[in-house]
Amino acid sequence: MSVLRSHMNNSTYEARLPAYKNEARIARASRLVEKWSRVPEVGLGLTLMEERKAMNTAIAMEKQAQFMTKLTETQYSTSFATTPENMIRLVRITYPNSIRDKLFTDFMMETAKDSIKYIRPVFEANTNIYRSFDSHAFEPDKIAYESKEDRFPTEMANGTVDPGVSVSFTGNEFSLGYVPGYAILYDANQVALAVENRNLTWSVKAGVDLTITYAGSGVYTLDGANAGDVAFAIGRYNSEADIAGDYLGSLQIVLDDYQFKVRQLSLGVSWTALSEIVLDSTTGVSTEEILFDVAAQQIKQALDFRAVKLAYAVTVTNGLTPVSFDAEAGATIDDSYIHTAQTISQAIERVGDVLFDKLNRGGVSRIVGGPKAVTYLRLNRAFSAEGAQARIGAYQVGTIYDIPVFKVPSAIIPDNELLCVWKNENNEADVFIAFGTLIPFYSTGTLQRKNFYKEAGISSYGDYHVMNNQYANRIIISNIRG
């Protein structure tokens, strides 16, 4: 592991989000998009999709095709939908209509050993660093870009306060030398009481009776009625004298490798020989093809429902307090119900603020909710039906403030709740939950039973990882009418 060091006389520090892109994978996916877009019917509209979705769809079709090439001609004739083209077409139709990738990240696996790699800059063992009032601020393995500390790479270190008597800048980093003219004194709530000027005079907060006198050698005496209120102090030390780097703060770059462990989601279907004869002879419709389509759609729906239900369970237990919103606030005013609906933006922003305040990044980029809560959003003037899908299973109903909104049954998310998710569009690993799919659809082929029933099985292979359990929170809407 490499070590990234930041010298302490740097005046600024930029904590950058981890950026990981597998350029080779992107290049392969791009070639697959070009390949499949040239296939009549199956590839229609592939190049018109959003780039990442097109790549994932192309990889899914390629994996499905690779599976089909391993079947014999006899297996082709007994498998669902009879032809490989129909199976690939089904992947092309069902995958882009799934909401799982829209809400979270669907990682199309190229091999069963695929993984998501996540780069994290963390603090090393900075035992000599006294540049925070929080003694746990720079503990090893704490993620650097989630830290709210501002003095880690600077020359401003903690002084020692003798309450009501003096402030000393003599130990730890100050053993290298003290630079007067930069000290700041704080009360117990870390509110500034006095700031030292370059000419060694002091600017004191209005209403505070405090006199500070420099006694030399990094020591200041305190006097006045509020001298006892001084609880913390910071001052500047001379980092140029740190030849050995004893007080040099350091970070470590860690690469986390989240390995997918492929499991199956399977479904069995059966039908009678009579139904097959009737359909084939009267309508010319293949019974196997219909059942295959129904089974595949059921698996797609199950994958969507399972993803949202998992996300809801993780959110309920992630320790974040849900945001409450009263739909009947101000009920004594005419048209207050509609007016109150316009203020739902404050609740949405509040969810983003809680996440940002905790992790230094985040907001609300996707909303999925129960029927009543999502229907309530339609009262807001910012709601648009843009991107709406057919009302089947879990589907997108539109957008609000350019945020995609999805609806699921109340058995998945309670009727009056909205699940707000943040998804980092610039980094597929920096998301709430990542799902990996190896083979979209796998068929056992048709099995004939002696009682003139036919049966078969279809499955999908993949896995998931919860990458950051605090990338989501809930809005609970009370008093929704109707």
C-alpha cells in the first residue's frame, strides 16, 4: 500500500472522493455495445440509451449468448422460447426496464470472480498529532474525506489551558518552536472568545471580559471576569524544524475489494399438454414462449422488489433519524393542503443535509416510496411525468425537482413513507448497494412428465454488497388525505 503524506505547512487540504474506473472493462463494454447494436431487432435502440445502461445491457446479452452457445441443438429445441434469439431479446427487453440499476448500481459481471474495488484514503497512526479538540479525530482507518477536521495538514496545534490562569504553547508540536501572532482561544462549546493579531494584540468577543498578556516562551496569562471560560486554545508551531517528520500527518490509501459470491434466484413453471395444443393450434402462440416470458418478468419483478426491500431494511437500521413531514400543516388556511405539498422540498433537502453533515457528501438522487406517499408528491408543482414507466411491479412514476421517483407496493415500503437514496454518478463503487449479475436467465429446458404435464425451471445468478449503509434515509408523511 502506498502512503500519501501531507506536509503540515500546507494551507489547504482537499479531500477527494475515491475514483475507480476499470478502463479495460469500459473498453470491452463499449465494443459490446457496438457489436450488439448491429444485430437486427435485438440491438434496436441500444446506442440511444444512457451510456452506462447500454454497456450493462450489452454485457448481459453477451453473457446470455455465451451461455446459449454451450447448449446442444437438442437442448435448444427443449429450452424455453425454443431459440437463443428469443432469450437474448428477453434480456434486452427486461434489463433496461428494471429499476434496480436506476436506484442503486447493477454491476454486470464478466466472470464469477468479479468484484467491486473501492479506494479509501484513511488516517495512519498519527500518535504525535495534536491538531484537533477531538482525541479520536485521527485514529487509524478513519476515512479522511469524511473528517470535518480542518487543522490536520496545518501548523495550528492544541495549546494547554490552565483554567482562569494561563494558556501554554510549549509541548508536543510546540517543542519545535512557537510562532506568536496566530493564537485563538475558545470556550467549552468551541466558540471563539479571542483572536490574536499579528502585532500580538488581541480581538476579544463583544461582552467578554478577558485580558490576555504574552509572558514569552509560548505562555499567555489570563485575567478578567471571563478568564475561567477559556477551555481550548490553538496556536502556530514551526514545522520547518521538523527535519525527522515526527509531527508530519500521514494518510494511507487502502483498496477494498468487495467480492461477489454468486447465488441463484430460481423459479419453476409448468403447463399441461392440453393448454399447449390449444394455444399452438388456435392462436399460433408458443406456450413455452409465453411461460418463459412470464417467468422472466416474475424474476425481474422479484429482483426489483428484493432490492428495494433490502434497501429499506438497511435504512431502518442504519441509525439515521427519519425526517417527518405533516401533510396537514397549516390546515386552517384555504388550499393549505396543496400549499403544504409544495414544501416537501424542504423535507427532501433535509434528508440530504443529514447525510452531507455526517459524511461530507451526499444528497437525494433517487426516491422510491409506498403508493400513498408517492401519489402525494403529484400535488407538488415540480412533479413531472418525465421518464414514467408502465405501471407494472416496481416502476418509475416521474420526477420531482429532477429527482427520479419510483413506486412500489406498500408491502415493500409502508404506504406513507419515502426512501431517499444517494447515488454517486461519478463512481460506481461509491453507492448505497451494488448488485452483481452474472447470467440474467438460465433455463433447465422442458421436462415431460407421464401425466401430460410439462415443467421447467429458470434462474438468474448474482449477488449484492451493501457498500455504504448511510447513503439512504426516510421521509415519513403523516395525515395524507384519501
